[in-house]
Amino acid sequence: MTGAVQARAATDPLSAALIACRALGLRRIGLLSPYIPPVAGPFRAAFQAGGIAVPETLSFGEAEEARAARIAPASIARAASALAGRGGIDGVFLSCTNLRTLGIIAPLEAALGLPVLSSNLVLGWHMAQLSGAPLAPGITCRLARTR
């Protein structure tokens, strides 16, 4: 990608997620996905190939990408809490750039006592890291406090 656009740096949600997990010292995450297992499975495998264990997963069972944006943030928060309640993880990852998660991450972290990451959060954080730009004001999650 960097060669095609002659960019100094590039990222994507999965690469950013792996880097963010390492920045927070996460080794075992719970993966929450909106997708059916054939779609969510490769994400789990990619985390594991990147050295992050995924002992727990939970899915909303959506087969269509467009429907993920319709999942209410309150439903995502309840599912993340249920996932974290299973134990054996040191963080939660909310997978999908269509999920509306930014407003629930900090409250979830406070409630669960665990770092909570999302596809869009890690992508924005990693872009800020690569460019030297700050994150948007008001983002107060654990990842925002890493540099």
C-alpha cells in the first residue's frame, strides 16, 4: 500500500489491533464480532497468528456487513460484559469498523476493569502514532494514554 500511494506509513484495522494489544501488554483477548463464524473465524486466526490468544469469542451472528451498523451500542456493551464475565482474558476487542463503539469504550473499561479496544479506535490510535498527531480530545480510554 505504501508503494502504491507513496505514503510514509500505512495501517489497517488488524495491524493496528495487534500493535495496540502489544502496547497494552494484552496476551489473551475476548473477541466480540457482529459476524457469523465463517466471517469472524479468520479474525480470530489472525490475532492468534499475531501472537494474541483468543480463548473467548462472542458473535451477534450477522451475515451481512451493512447490518452491523444497526447493532445498538447498549447491546454491544451488554455482549462485551458477558464476554468479559467468562474470565480468562486480559482485554476485550470489539471487531468491525461498522460497530458504533467509541462512546461505550471508556465506560466499559471502568465497569470491566479491562482494556477495551475496537477496530476504529485502534485504527485511529495507530494513525496518530504513525503521524505524530494527537488523538481527538475527549478520548479517555486506556489505549489513549499509551504512546
